[in-house]
Amino acid sequence: MRPSGTAVAARPSREPVATESVISVEGLTMAYGAVEVLHGIDLEVRRSDVCAIVGPNGAGKTTLVEILEGYRGRSGGRVTVLGVDPGRPTRAWRTQIGIVLQSCEMPAELTVSELVQRFAGYYPRPRPVAETLDLVGLSDRSGARAGTLSGGQQRRLDVAMALVGDPDVLFLDEPTTGFDPSARHQAWSVITRLRELGKTILLTTHYMEEAQALADRVIVVVAAASSPTQHPILSAGATTPPRPSGSDCPSGSNWSSYQRFAGGAFELTVTIWS
């Protein structure tokens, strides 16, 4: 059963636009000294899909995304985004990705349109500013100073600045953390509109219902004191995800919250590493 107060409408399934792999990860590892943060991660994201990475704090979600963005190096494994190793990015490759960080503070004295226009200048073929603001629902706030925006409006501004370069791939790191339910659903509407434009989106989230509402594929990552385990993909129509047994099951984890993904219009992969 879904917890009280978290009703989520089922997202209708759709035929995949293409099967081309835009993000490909094989055997990814990341360690800081003797501390291994990521171990043996495999991941494929198809063009125009929305992939959600779900997991608790400390599971390595942000580290994974930062590696894919080219912001952070890796210890091992093969990674490509749009056919390029993000560890050796080119200037042209950087114009093809958009990034929304967990938190971002903009100059409070500049207006919404001024900030988006400034970011548009970094790209060779930017999307029109007015069109971008309309897409994220900020047209009526274009002349407002950034310091006067609400939390939800600030987050939409972050998305606008990531989108104005007209990227092929968008990385959204916990885009709705701290939002009230109304603001969260408004953000979901924005992400749905981006999806309809054919953008490939990889987002991290703590919210199971967010992943269920938005994603074509869900990757659940759990840091556990056990050997790395890659559990099978769960396709639509299955009855329940495979519960890890014995020492593979993370202590205190609420497996029922993962089980309710079963039978959805997406795929589910559960990855556990030490």
C-alpha cells in the first residue's frame, strides 16, 4: 500500500523514441583512498528517456552524476556520454549537456531574464530566452530580481539556465528536495515538458513517487556492508522486485517502498555495493 497522502497518478507508457544509448557506464568504480564510494556500476540510458537514480544519503548518487557530468574523475571503469568520455571532455561536448545542481545561488540583484540571457551567451546556438522562460513557467517573473523568487521559482530558474543552451542531455540532481507538495508537482510538470521535447534526462531523487511519476527507468542504489550485487531489471508486468537475501539486504531498508514500483511502465534495477 502507498503511504497516506502520497497518491500519484500512473504515468502512461510510451513507445521508445530510439534505442540509441546516450549514457553508457560499465564497471564504474570510485574510491577516496581506502573508502570505496562506487563499486562496479553498470548503467545504460537511451535517447529521450528519463532515468531516475533513487537511494538514501551516502549511496553515491551525486558522485555518480558528477562523474557523468565531467565534474569529477573516476577510479576505474568505462563511461561515455553522447559518445564522449566525460573524463576527457571537449568544448563542443560541454555545450550538449545541461546541469542543475543540488543547490545554486545566483546574483540576487539580477533579473530572471538577465540571468538566463547571460547563460545563453555561453552557447553557440542557444534557445530564445523568452521561449525558455515560458517552458519552465517563469514568463510572468521575467523582470523579477532573483532574490525575490520563492524556492520553487528559484529551482525553475536553475532549470531555465541549464536548458537555454538547448542541450541534448540534462542532469538534475535532487531537483525537488525541500519542496512542498504543490511546488514539487509544478516541477514535475516542467520535467514532463522537457521530456516531450525529446531531451534525455538523468535525475537523482529521494522520493519514490517522483521516480514513479517521471521515469522510464529507475535505478535504486543502496550502500550496504556486503559484496556488490546487481539485481535483475524488472520489466513492466512483473509482480515484485527480487529482495536481496541474507547479508545482501541493507540493514533497516524499507524494501516495501521499492516493491511498489513493480508493474509500472518502466524498468527497475536494484544495485547494492559496499
